[in-house]
Amino acid sequence: MKSDRQARAMDTLDYALWWQIYPLGACGTDMFSPQSDGPSDGETLDDESSGGSTPDAPTPDDASSAPPSERGVDKPGKLRRLEAWLDYAIELGCSGILLGPIFESTAHGYDTTNHLRIDPRLGSLDDFDHLMGECSKRGLKVMLDGVFNHVGTHHPLVAESIERARAGVEKTPVKTHTHDGEIVSVPWEGNLDLAELDHSDPRVADMVVEIMEYWLDRGITGWRLDAAYSVPTEFWRTVIDRVRTHYPDAVFLGEIIHGEEQGGYIEFAAQSHMDSITQYEVWQAIWSSIKNANMWELDHALGRHQIFVEQGAAVANNQPDKRPILPLTFIGNHDVSRIASVVGDNGAVLAAVAQLTLPGMPSIYYGDEQGFRGEKQDGLYADADIRPPLPDSPADLLPTGEWLHEIYQRLIGIRRDHPWIARGELVVENVEDHTITFAVTGQPEGDQASEHQTLRTMISRDPDRAVVTVDDEQVFYWEQQ
């Protein structure tokens, strides 16, 4: 018997289908223009910012938070451009918007300088509240991207931590070390513009809780936790439990890259008290198997995926205080080359068929449903091609992607008609070099006496073809043109 808390969580996750947007790119901002003249490593802030025994949490900027008319601005912020795309997301079949970084930063958004201020390149708090209101009118949920593993080196805590370390304080909110005789912040994974937070410092947990609750109070559904794998599970558990005392229905999605990190996908999520984790194994297997016309890799990944789904459900068995965990499936996001660039148009169809007929909580990266192209590069502009601006409105899209958009709508419609797919039992029935067939079996909601239904998917690379049936009745067919 599920508790009310478990039932609410399952309703949110089982019916969720996210449209992921990278706002700094989609809204047409300059992603490479510095937005702050604040201190860098080794520089100090004034006494008001850097003094005191504990770090002050970031605060909203009064001028930025005011309506455009009160800020002397003639037009609304660029964040409002997304309003024109909300109905498009609904017509696609999505139930929520997964927003990339929107907080003040110096460049790409993951180098945050103030978690409580909207990035000036996107607008103001007024622009955010307007967008939230439009989403609420349409019943769209909103998840924000929280970067709590690290901050940008222009964040006030960096200069403060360096100053304290120089004064002999051992524990500081931002990790520091000595480099070439100078005390500097510890860069995360070698990125000199990112400074690691010290998650053993309880003040960091206090700050993250305050940030999370501030935006939950403004109506968001939950948080995507960037680089969650780099943060101790004890920290996440402490923070999430504290937040849930005030926001029991908040959803937490952790970014996990490798399935064996800190005990595995589900173990990490369970120990952290998260609701979902990013399923990079399935992403890798889908594009690789399609690109190389070798379905054995996908076969292996789907076997593991079923284990993850089972383990995620088992977390909540007979434990009313625990919530079931459901992996997030995707074939594209802000960090990887566009699926159409990797496998071509035909391959992009097959990838969508695979993703949208598998158990899990799907996320679609904006433009993938239109066949957008872009490859991840190296250097400063590595992500520019995979984080492009959207046209002013859907009416301005090129007609070349309409056929793929219609395929996405059909596939999402099948999933909407059979929501039990999200937690169904997955079995690979047949696999050859160029072909794979898998089945997902589940029970329709609300009718415990009804028989289970089976959705069966066949994907072929020679020739390119996909067939989906429900209880042996064909509901989708596509073959290469």
C-alpha cells in the first residue's frame, strides 16, 4: 500500500515528460560575455561582503528584481521569449519545462555568482515570475537547474574563503589550496573558472537549503542537481530532507554520469533521497547501437535499465517515508552532440522510438524533435552549436523538421495513452546485429482486476524501420523513405 506521499511522488514522475531548455542559448543571449566585475581568485571583497563569522547567503538584487518599468528598462527580459514556446511544449506532449541555468553568472550559467538573482542577460525576477505564471496557467511544471557542487570564481564566497584561509581558518565554504605560493580556490575537474564548495561545511548546506526553498516558494516543482555525482550523498540527504519538511512534494533529479559512481545509479539516489537520476548508460547505448548498427550494446544497457527501475521501485516497498526512484531517460541534452548529427535523420527516429517506449521519465532536449543539428566541440565555444537560439515563435521554425515533430507527437501520444510504461517490466525478446525487439509489460492504472498490457518495440537498422504494438495491435510504424 502506497502512502499519500509516495502516491503524489509517483503521480508527478510517472506522468512527467520534460522539455529541456538551455535558456542562455535558447533566448539568444551572449553566452560568452562576462556579466560581473566582481573579484577573481585572490582578490577580496569589501568588508561588508567578506566580513563576519559565517557566509551570508546570496540575496536578490533589488534593482534586478524590480519590474522593467521601475528599472528604467523599456522592454521585458529575454527570458520572456520562452512564453511563445509554452503551447508548443504542450502540443508536443510535454508536461513540464526543465530549465537550464537562469541565475547570475559570468559566462555559461554553470559558473554561478548569485543563486538568488536572475542572470541580467535573461532579465529579472519579474520576468521569471511572469514566465512561472504563464506555465501555471497551462498546467506546466517547472524544474530549475541547481549548481551546488561548485560556484563561479567571481562568486563572493570565493574571495571570502580565500581571505579566511589566509587568516588561518581551516574550514571555509569554498575549498582552497596553495598554488605557486598563493592561496586560491580549488578548481572543479580542472576548470579554472569553477570553484569547489566544501560540502562538509554546514554553512554550505544552510545556503543551499535557503536557495532551494526560495525558488520553491516561487512555484517551481523541483531541482535538477548539476554534477550531483561529485557531492557526498550525506550532503544531499541532509539538504533534501530539510527542504522536504516545508516542501514535501518537491522533486529532485540528480545528474549521474556513470552507473557505478558511489555504488550505482539507484544506490546513489536512494542514499541521497533523490527521486530520479540521469540515465547516461541508456543514452550512450541508444546512439552507439544505432550509429554502429550493433544492437548488442543496447541489449546490455536495457538489461541494466530494468534492474535500475526495479531497484528504484523497491526503495519505497514497505517504507512509507521513502519515495520510489525513476531514472530520467534522454537522447540529447545541453552537454552532448545533437542526436541527428550523430546518427542522421533516420537514426534520430529510431532513437526517439527507443527512448519513448522505455520505462523511465523522458526528457526531450529542445530542438531534437525538429532534427536540430550541432556537435560538441573543444575550447571556449565548445557548446555553442548544441545550445542555439530558438526562433521568436514556433511559426518561425523551418518546415524541414515538421515530419520529425509529428513522429514525436505520435510516440508521446502512445506513452500518454499507456502511462504504466514508466514503471513497466522491460524484457529484451530478440537481438541481432541490426535488430532488437523489447517488450514492456504493466497494468493500467485504476483497474487492479484488469490484465496486464504489453507494449512491444522492434527497431531495425537494416533496413531502417520501427514497429510498436500494444497487445499485438500495431500503434506505430515507420520505415526509411
